[in-house]
Amino acid sequence: MPAADIVTPPKRRAVFHRLRVHDVRPLTPTSVEVTFDVPPDLEDDYRYVPGQYLALRARIDGEEVRRSYSICRPPSPGRISVAVKRDEQGLFSRWVHSALTPGDELDVMSPQGTFTSNLDELEGRHVVGIAAGSGITPVITMAHRILEGSASGRFTLLYTNRSSLDVMFIEELADLKDRFPDRLALHHVLSREQRTAPLLSGRLDEPKLRTILTALIPPHTVDEWALCGPFELVQLCRDLLEESGVDPAHIRFELFTTGEPGEAAPQRGRPVAAGAGEKTYRIDFMLDGTSASVDSPVSANESILNAALRVRPDVPFACAGGVCGTCRARLVDGSVTMRENFALEPDEIDRGYVLTCQSHPTSDHVVVDYDV
């Protein structure tokens, strides 16, 4: 695809639409690719750039469950695909693997995310992706964008898995390597399978990554970095890159989790009631041009998102863990404390944006706007 054809869609508020499942294709023994049909009247809503994600919503055993998955294919009219890796503790991913079939319909949120935003100059750029497991999903679309959207852009992928059987999109990666042998470098690190090169065998820990950044991928040869995987790996990569002098502005990252085990993300506004005479925060918010208000007991220590969901079930959210950014809103009045932020850029924070799933009032009255 020519670079001129890659147009970043304007940032829109997330909206769910009912889409038909076109195909459920096995990728590995524990992962599948789910492809949805996008009807012509919704094509504008589902335009995306590589690196964005979809939130899926389903009712499973009477419970509404939402999960976010990165889009795993280059933009193509009429189709949109995500990859879902089965987590034995994950209600949604187990349901996808066991119950979802072609012809089913699912609530699919319009594309969100800024993982590859502002990556418009492709010619002559060297981009490195470091991914673990299903972290390949946004990174492989980024590789497509660099290689197919330019004549001189280069992409290097450092991809870690347990074994060769766990490598998602292995055929697609091999095809890209065949098509762009001089501009794509692939380095597979297998933690439980011996490789010819000792450097690419075993766990991708700090000593190994230091050696790779010294001998295999010197940071001074790289223009942009794209990291996707579990918190521990992404944080290790960020630390070592910044230690090597890489400007954080050129390090993009996306997480599986926030690294805070034991805190269950809310799926809906949990019941909260204020006792007689109990002090409350007043939360006003704007959504779809309509204002709403809710009182939040100080003792409940609840997020703005949780409080807002009690009076407006259509308030946008997906992960509720500070990772995806779907619940983003602008703080118009009052003050909040934001516990975690893995989604907002510094300039967004400077302009007053907060993640409502992580924001807790610190003033008597708070006003946020989801429509801005």
C-alpha cells in the first residue's frame, strides 16, 4: 500500500456496533484469528491505522464481559480481524475459543488506540518491534505499514515465545521476509526450545536483552521502537533503552496488563450507596451531548467511571485497567488523582485529559466531558 494511502482516522468516541463473525481461524494450538464483516454503511466507523485495537462485548453466563484485542491485519475494506489467545483463567478468551463460530454476531467497538499514531514519515526509517506472544498483533501490522508503505523503510522484529508452536502468524512473518529480505530482520527468541544461536534461546531477561541491544540491534541505528507484551518485559525494554540514551518520545508501547495483580477490573458500575449524612463527591459528566450527574460516597473510594456507569451504562470503557484509553475524558472542573496511566500521552495530560477508570475525585465537585 503506498504511504499516501495510509490516512490516520480522526479520533472518535468509541461506539459499539453489532458485527457478523466472518471466520474463526486457528493460528496456534492456543490462539485464533477472528474476522468480522464490516458492512458498507459502517466502513467509515471502522477505518483504522495499524496498531489500533477493538473492544469486544458479549454476555457470557448472564454477565456482560468486555475485552480488548489488537487488530492484526493491514486495513482492508469490508473486513477487520483480531487475534485472541486463550487464557485458562480468562472467561472471554475461553468463550471465544469454545463457542464463537462464523455467522455469530458480536458487539464490536469502533477502533481505538494511538500505538502507532504520528508515524507518518516512513522512508528511510528503521523501526524495531519487540513483542512477546500475542503482543505480535499490533506489531505485525506496523511491520506491514513500514515495509509496504515505503521503498526504503526497514523493520526489525524481536519476537519471544515459549516454543516454535506458540509463534503466532509464523507463515505471515515468513512471507513478509520473503517479500522484503533486505528490509525485514526477524529474530525469534524461544524460551523453552533450543535454537542454533544461544543468544536467541532461553528467557528474554535483562542480561540477554542487554547483549541483544549491544550486538544485534544497536539503539543508535533505530528511529522508532514499538514494544508490546506483559508489563515486566515492556518496562525492562523501556528502562534499558532509556539507559542507552533513547528519547522516550521514540518508544511506543502497549501492555497486556498493568502489572498490578489482585485488582479486578470492574465490568459495570458496582452498587454503591451513601449512608445518612455521609460526605459525597458530586460528579457531573457530558456524554453524547447529554449531561448526567451522580453522587459518589467518599468512603467508597470509587473511580469516576464506576460512578458514571451507575447512571449511564453506555459510558465508554473496555479494559478498566488504565491500559486501553477507551474511557478517556477531559477534566473540565475540579481535581482528581489518576492511579495508573499507560494510555495517555504527556500532551493529552497537559490538555486536561484523564482516564476515568483510574481517576478518583479529590475535590467536592468534579466535571468531565467524554465528548471533547
